[in-house]
Amino acid sequence: MWTRLKAWAYRRRWRLSIAALLLVGYYFLLPRQLFTAPTSFVIEDEKGDLMSAAIAKDGQWRFPADKSVPEKFAKCIVAYEDKRFYWHWGIDPGATFRALKQNVGGGKVVSGASTITMQVIRLYRNKPRTIWQKLVEMAMATRLEFRYSKKAILGLYAGNAPFGGNVVGLEAASWRYYGRKPDQLSWAETATLAVLPNSPALIHPGRNRQRLMEKRNALLQRLWRNGAIDSTTCALACVEPLPDKPHPLPELTPHLLSRFRQEYRLKGESGSTRLKTTITGDLQQNVIDIVNRHHLQLKANGINNAAALVLDVETGHALAYVGNVYHPEDPELEAYVDIIQAPRSPGSTLKPLLYAGMLNDGLMLPNTLLPDVPTHIAGYTPQNFDQHFDGGVPASRALARSLNIPAVKTLQQYRSDRFLNLMRQLGITTMRKPATHYGLSMILGGGETTLWELAGVYASMARTLLHQDHYSGKYDQDDYHPPMYRASDGKPGRFGLTRFGLLDAGAIWYTFNAMEEVMRPGEEMLWQAFASSKRIAWKTGTSFGFRDGWAIGVTPQFVVAVWTGNADGEGRPGLTGVSAAAPLMFDIFRLLPNTAPFPVPADHLKTIAVCRQSGYRAGEYCTERDSLPVPQAGLRSAVCPYHQLIHLDATGKYRVTADCEQPDRMQHKPWFVLPPAMEYFYRATHAYEPLPPYLPGCAVEDQARAMELIYPRPHARIYVPVEIDGSLGETVFKATHRNPNARIFWHLDQEFVGETKDFHQLSFRPKAGKHMLTIVDEEGEQIRLDFEILDKSKDQ
């Protein structure tokens, strides 16, 4: 008895072990992921509409499987393939018995009895259709039913079934054959796609049309009998035409698609190849149309490329992303280059950042008078675009007119390393070399940045200004962040508010105010053509050699950034930001809704007295003053250096000193006095009262300030062109003197070369090499400077 019990227990233990092994094997019958074939890269807009797609690595149009299946397709495929799909566990016993009876009776395969679940397994395994393989499919189908819901199984089938040619999956088929999303198809279109996986060759446009029509209409009749559709819908659907040749897929964001593919590979090719973006589909199409329309005009001047970017200020999301004019059939256009991501010289588009930095640090006030005179700094000679000089110009006006010389002098005061650090904090990462590499030319486009980063900087500044009311005057440092194009990317988390921001809100507000007044000398009529009812803070930029034309505009809701030029860097005459890029930018703004002006950050402004003529903080000798709210750092800005107290004789016609006039007979008057070089250019376009001359015989205290050389500047290196006859051309030397009747005597290398009176300008031909110029007036004041004439025949 005991022996029999032991034997029974032993046999039972082996049976349980075998059962456990079979159960474990059944559990691991399916891999973690069924389908691993490469999928197409798919870009969708914010609503989920297809923007662009790229064929998969294996040459198939196979979209990443969508978990949801449209209700129409679910009803069609269940009615056609597996009417008891929602009631069986992967195997339909009734259909299996019927198929077995039909196949045995007919002596051949008449029916397969495959359920939709079994077909998913067959698509996964891709094995020959034998009895053994059918048994394996049946076992794996039951396991699939335990792992996935019926809805998920339909999703696996719809995402991986063949639909003819190189089209795999319902979504790819819907776009290829009908040019629409699956959930936008009619009953006839959905029924057509439902019958294709069973016979994918029927989709060939030149063959099998009648057979495909019969299969589709038979399915529609079945749907009517099942009550899925009514008789009218069935009748109308049966007369709808079949699809013709495949549709080309949309190509609305080809450059964003390329960027997504590149970033996907850098991440190790993990995750879905479907990306839902922040792009607004309708806006994207309209911006593409505008870019293409302007490109027709630009190309006539040999300007082949253009790019445009629209950002939402509040979120930093990209609403439109046109990386380039996209005509891949024309190789000359280099349509594949994504200009939005390409580092290019930004021209003058960085000047507002320097203006804001100066205001933020209290180094100037909004309208501080800046020197605008011929300048030579350590071998660098900047020039204004219009080749004119104002002598002195208010800082806001210098920014509005994009004057180069005031910008360079301002950067010299601010320091290049300090400005480079500010730009990096604001979000510009492309300028990786030290400040000494860029020098003062940095402010005129001597470095490189991208349209993406530059637009992000201006959006961050606008966002900071808008959030002053939200945060009770405090700053969120996370308001400065790059643009985003992925819908899944939210605003960076806020780690706390601070009292001081990267840029003061008042400095940003004054910067945008100055940008709203943008115009160019000699182009006022062009500016009027751009004017609209919208208040837009905008700036243009033109790189050296007319290689890049930029325009960037900011409102409280949007940033629009535009670039025009040639991807290969070829410069073209007339390729400027104001003529080539600004019209395109303003046309894009016309697509966008109007917004209110930027709010005044009253809590960040302090009212002070400023000198009306100089824009500096008013000193004791400023007689004409204005009250102006300025950023708080403006409280420590410099006092006006241009207003002095001068001493006149009793008549008020001559300046005097204590050596030639008794103090009790003097008149003491405040006077607006500019340095001689500034005065020379300033009085040509402004009301300016020059200093009275000294009383004859009166000792002069500040005679050294009476005369100044305008050209050349110290240590200048001058290239003189050769005349037609082969001789060296003349160099024009220019000076100014406070006394309009003074005579100036000119000497070159200790030899007298001429004398001037009233208009102090002299032309002569110094030989190539280094020289010393000396000028002396009648009072014995002299100025000496060295310069060099370059010899073009030698390598310099």
C-alpha cells in the first residue's frame, strides 16, 4: 500500500512539474514586443494631422502603430475577417470545424479559419502556411488574447497588415491611397482598405479593379445586413470610385522631420518614430506659401534660400518651422539645408541685446547721447551702413537706425567678454570661442548664431516682461529657455522667484520701444510700406559681404524670425535685412492676430531728471531737463559730461579767464559743449551754439580741446586705390577747430604740405609705408599721430 502511494505521488509530482514547465513555456510563448520592423518617421502638427513622413529603412511605408483603431475600420474588418472576434479567445471553434470540413470535402484548402488574432501572429512570425504552423499560431493566439485587449489586438492588426505594394498598416494606406487620416475616410474607402490585407495585390491601379470593387461592395452589403450602416449609406458607398495611383505624402515640415531623425539617432534610436509637434498646420502652410512667393522675387537677384520661424512667446513653442525653400528637384537651391539650425553671421540683430545690457547695468540711459564720428580702434575701423556721421545720436535712435559706430563704441565700454557672457546666459550657445576671438566686431555680426537660438532669446525677453504682473514684479529665471517643437515638452519647472532678473524688465521694455521705431536712413518710404496697425518691435541684420539678411520681430504673443541668403554663403548686392527679409517677416505677421502693447513695468522704473540735450542724468549745469522713468540701475548712471560752466566778459561775446578779466565783471553761463569731432558732425544737422572765442590776449585754459583730427584716426592703416594711369590715389585728411576763422598748418613727416582755413580738409599722396602727421594752429596747439599707407602690391 505504502509503495503504491509513493509511486502515485512520484507520478503526480512529475505531472505537476511537466504542467508547470508547459505553463511557463506558455507564458513566455510571446516576446515582449511582437513587431520590431523599422517604421517611418512621422511628424504631426498640434492636432495630430500629418505634416511630413519618411519611408522606413526597409523601403516600406510603415507608420508607427496607433493604439486606437477608427470605429468604421473596426466594424469593417470584424465583419470581413472574424465576425465572432469579440467572443472567442483567439480561436473560433465553429469556423475551425467549418474550414476543416470544407477543406477535407474539397480536397484542397478552401478556408483557413484564421481569426484576426491568429492573423496578427502570422504577421509577426511570417512563416509558411502549414498545418504545424497553423497549430503554433493557434496556441500563440490564445496567449495573445491573455496579454492584450481586443482593442489592442485590432491595433496590432491595423498597424502591421499589408495593404499592397510597399504600404504596411492602415494609417500609411489611408494616406497613400486617399490622402487623409483613417478616421476621416468614408464607409466605401474604409471597406476598400478592410478587404486589402486578405488580397493586397488587388490595389494595383492597372489590374483587378473589378474584383476589388466586388469584394468591397460585398463587405458593404454585409455591413448593411448586420445593421452597421443603413440602406442609403450602403447604396451610395457602392457607387464610390476606387482609389487611383498612390498619393504623395505631405511635405510641410521636411526640415523639422530631418531634425527629428537626426536627434532620434543621437539618442540611440529608441522610442517611437512618431512625433507630435507644436506646429499649427494651417499657419505652417500659409508661411510656406509666403516664403515661396517672396522666393520668386529673391531668386531673380540670385538669392536662393529663405527660412522662417514663428514662436509662441508664452510657451516658446514653434508654431511654424520653414527651414528653407523646399524644391528638392532643383539642386542649385540646396533645399535640404535647414537654415534655422545653421550658424550664420547675425549682422546687427544682436544690437538690442547690448542696448538692454547697458540699461540693465546703469551704463547709460535710454536716450544717452552716443558719439557717432569716424572711429579707429586697435586696427578696427567700423563704418555706418549709410556712410554718414551724426556726431552724436541718442542711444535709442542709434538702435532704431542700427548705427554701427555708436554700437561699437558702446561695446567697447561694456566690454566684449562681458557681452559674450550675457549672450550665453540668454541662450546663444554657438559662439564658443573666447571674446578676444570676436573682438568689437561681435556686435556687427563678427560671430555666428542660429535663427532658432536668436528667436528663442527674443521670446525669452518678451516672456520675462509679460510675467512681471504674474510674479508680483519678481523674476523667474526659467523664463529664459530655448524654443521647443515637441508637444510633449512643457515649460521648465519654476524653482523659485528672484528679486533680480538676468535683464531688468525696464531695460527690456525700453529695448522693445526702441525697436518699434526701427527705420533706415534713406529708406523711410520703404519703412512706411511695412507699417501696419500692429505694434511690432523688430530688428534687421545684414552680414559682411551681403551674405545674410535677417529680420526678427516681437509682439507680446509672437516672435517671427526670417533669414534670406544663399546656403553656400555667396553674397549678393542688395541682400540686406531691410530689403530682403523684413518684407517677408511683415507678411507673416499679417497672418497673426493683433496683440496689446507690451505692459509698462512700472514697479521696475524710477523717475529721474535727465538732460534734454544729452539724455544723461541731469547735472547742476543742465538747464533744460525732462523727467523720465528709467530702469533702477539708471539711478547710478553718469551725470551729463557735456554741460559746462563757462565764463564770459561783460558783453557776453568772449570767453575770459581770471588772468584777463576781473571776476566781478564776468558772466557765468552753463553751455552745451561737445568734443570737437562730435561737434563738427553734430552741428551739420542739429541746432548747436558753438563756444564763443576767447577774448584776444586772454590766456587760454583748455586750448588743447580746440582742435581735433577727424581722419585718419591714430594708428590707422589706409589702403589707397590706384588711379587709371597707375599712380597712387590721393588720401583726404580732415580736421576740425572750434574757432571758425582759425588756420591749420599741415606737416607730413616733418615737412610742410599745406595750410587750411574755414574748411580744414587737405588731399595729398603719401608713399606706401608708415608716416607721422602733425597739424598746428596759429596759437601753437598741435596734434600728432602715426598712420600707415598699405602697398597693395605686397601681401599684407
